[in-house]
Amino acid sequence: MIVALIAACEIGFWVLLAAGLAFRYLLRMPRTGLALLLCEPLLEVVLLVATALDLKNGAEPGWAHGLAALYIGYTVGHGHRTVKWLDGHAAHRFGGAPKPAGPPRYGTARARYETKLWLGTLAGAAVAVALLQLAVWYVGDASRVGSLESWRLTAWRVAGIHGLIALTYWIWPKKAPTDTQAKEPATAKESVRH
């Protein structure tokens, strides 16, 4: 049941997002669109309540309950950024707004950007671990919560790997091409043709 609910929440996320953007930009009803976009967090509340009720009704804590916690954590950590990114592109495509700037590509600016992404992952992991710990306490039987405890390690592992990736942008920042580097490939192509 929980897996189906996670899938339904994911589908519902994209349906509400598409409907909210359509109302904002295609139908020129920005308040209705905003209201639909603000309903997105309700999906996570539904999933959280359903997971708690499932455990209360005696369901064996399993991987689906852990996945639900990670899904909610991911939405807390990255959901706002996803909605904002898509809203910017919809505003450009359908609302006449300027094209949103992409992420920085080089140097310290890119490292800062990657660090902000990682902070979202870290926040998501913290939320997931907190929810999993609450579930462990809620179940109250150490012999039944092994899978929930392993999901806590998974959340921290994902945050740690993402943190290492973000760190590489500080250690080995990608440098912007210089004018001579930008011209070299064209010169090389010309010499191959002759």
C-alpha cells in the first residue's frame, strides 16, 4: 500500500505542478495557479499520515516505510528548488519573462551552487532520519525496526556522497576557457580539412 501511495504522491506532485503552471501562465489565473502549487506539501502530509497509520495498524516496518521517509525528505530538501526552476521556465515560455539563468559553470560560483544543492540533500537526509527515528520509537520493538535503521544509514550515505561530489568543485574548480583555448579547436579543425 505504501509503495502505491508513494507513486501516487509522485504522480500527484507532477499533476499539481503542471496544473499550477497552466493556471498561472496559460489560463492567466495566477492566484489559482499559486494555490495549486501551494497544495504540493499536502501530498507529503498525506504520505506521512498514511505511513504512520500503516505502522499503527500493525504493518511490519519495511523498505517501503523507509522509502516513504526518504521521499518526504527529498521533497523537503529539493521540492521548492524544483518548483522554482520549472516556474521560471514556464514564465519564460508562456509568460514572456526573460529566460532564467542556468547554474554557474565555472569556479567559485559553481562550487557555491553545488554546495547549496548539497545543503538541500543534507536537509532532506536530516528530515528523513528524523522521521525514521520517530517511526522506530513509534513501533517500539527493537526486533522489528532493523529495516528502518538501515534506511537511516542510507540517508546519511547519500548525503555524504553528494557532499564529496560538492567538495570536488572546491578542490578542482572548473576554469572558464580563455580566448586562446576557445579559438584552438576551430584552428585544429581547419588544419584537418586542409
